[in-house]
Amino acid sequence: MELLIVFFFGFPGAFLSLVVSIIGVLKDKYRLALLGALLFLPFTYYLNGSPGARGFVLLLPLLQFGSALAVFQKKRTLAWLLLVPSILTVLWVLGVVLVYSFGMN
């Protein structure tokens, strides 16, 4: 049970949601992009508890839902632009984890 909680609330869930969203945009499947936005909700809830990320993190799922709407309306460029902040946030978290894992000896 704990493994499922870590998977959905942690980095693997965020990564999975981005993969699903990107596939949705690439294949013009708005339902996949919508599923990716839903999968991103637990990660943003978890990330909102950190001191440096309060507030703006709650906008990320809204941007992903907007991306799904843009895919539905066949506006692929807008869909990508709305997905970029989520991608950058996940990369930022990955960078922070790697720096603290390997940089602090």
C-alpha cells in the first residue's frame, strides 16, 4: 500500500503523468492528456506542502487541463505551451533530488 502512495504522490507519478500527457498531445488524444492532468494532481498536492513551492504549484494541473482542452480544440502548439511549466517543474524537482543525492558528500 505504501508503495502505491509513493508512486502516485511522488516523482514516479509525476513522470508518468507527463509521459501520458505528452503521448496525448503527440497522438491528438485529449483523453490521454486529461488522464495525465488527473495523474499530476497528487504530485502537486504533495509539492504544495514544500516551503519554496507554495501557490504556483496549484496552477500546474490547471495548465495541464488547459493542454487537454487545447488538444481537443486541435491547437497543438498551445497544448505544448501549456504543458511546458509542468515539464520544467518535474525537471526542477529531479535536479534538486540529484544535487542533494550526489552533491552533498
